[in-house]
Amino acid sequence: MKQQANYTKLKTELDKILDQLQASDGDIDTAVANYERGMRALKELEAYLKLADNKIQKIKKDFTQPSQ
């Protein structure tokens, strides 16, 4: 599933960025660049999760409506 691969890739990237920020050697320029990359990745992850939630809600609605 392409969407899952993208989610996994973004999650891995975000984890790597967080590790880099936590292990920062004090270089503010690198920290700011990593923070910006992390915020972009987080925004994309939130969009994937919102899309997944919308799909789940639609599926639930489709399966809970009475059949005619």
C-alpha cells in the first residue's frame, strides 16, 4: 500500500529528526533546519492520519446503515 509506505517513511524520518535534535551539539542553524523538517513531516503525518480517520468513519457508516 503506497499510503502506508509514505506514512512509514515519514514516521521514520520524523524519528530520525527527533534523535538528531535530542543529540544536538549546540549548532543552532542545524537545529533550526531539523526543527523545520520535523514540522513539515509532522504536518504530512497528520494529513495521512486525518485521511485514514475519514476512511474509517465512511466504512463504519457504510456498514452500520440498514440494508434496503
